[in-house]
Amino acid sequence: MTGFNLYLRFIRLNFLANLQYKGWPLQMAMVLSTVISDPIAVFLLFARFGNIGARFHVHRLSRVVGGLFMIGWALARLEIVLRAPTTILLVFALVGGYAIYTGVFIISAAISFWTINALDWIYIFTNISYQITKCPPQLLPAWLKNTFLYIMPMLAFAYWPAAAIGGWDGVSPALGWLALPVGLAFLATAIMV
């Protein structure tokens, strides 16, 4: 028996021994697909974009697509017809929210020179932006409502546009139009910081 035959026999025994685990063949199939597909993706990205492809994360794009899908699903589920004013209001809310989040990242970058963990600042904003729509502002204490209106303006781009588009009671539809001006004002303030 040559050394190469012995090596092949050990590989065969290793393969047969691992077949006793039910998940092992699936794991090997996934590893094989990753080994085959990853170089192709890297080649395509680098061939097309050079170094830009080194930091391309598909999961970030999936969040945007998923969010747009959820907006469409919610509008269809609530049977809201998109007319020109409603569509413009929705675009203003999205652009205003984008401006506010851009401002949050700019402020986080600015305070990272003086703090250890500026990421918590981002977490506060991202968690508040979807939690604030669960409770009407009329039910919030005055200090909390003022915080979400003047310091962290989440009501302006999360709650009020949704209330204006959905026709919720107790909210003036005019407040929904504040999303874009408030978002741009917050971004301008963040840039000045």
C-alpha cells in the first residue's frame, strides 16, 4: 500500500464517519456552494467596480427593499389610495427620515472623539423611530413628547406622516408635511455640530 492510497483511505473513512451526523451532508453542500459561488461574486464585483466591491453589503439593500415592500403592503392592507398629495407626503416623509438618520450618523461621528461608544446614540434613534409610532403623542407625558419633537424629532417623520396618510383621528394632516423641513433642519444642525 502506497502512501497516497493510505491518504485516500483516511479521507474515505473521514467522509464515512461524518455521515453519521445528519446535518453534515447539508453543511458540506452549503460549504461547497459557498466555495463555488463566492469567487464568482468577488470576481464580478472586482471586475466591474474595482475596490468598491470590497465593501458591498447586500443586507443593507435588503433593508431598503423590505421597508419599501412593507410600506406598499401596509398601504394596500389599509386600502389607502395613493393620490398625488399622499404620494408627495410619503416621499417627503422618506426623504425627511433619511435626512434625520444622516444627521444622526454625522452627530455620532462628531461625538465619537469624546465618547467611547457612540453606537448607542444610533441605537437610541433607530429603536425610537419605530417604537414612537406605537403610541399616540396625545398619550405621552409632556416631557417625553417634547423630547421626541424637539431633541429627537421622531414624531415629525415617523408618526405624523403615517397619521396624515392613514387619516388617524386627533392628528392634524398638516403636521405630516413637517417631515421634510424638520429632517433638513436636523441635518443642518448636525452638520454645524
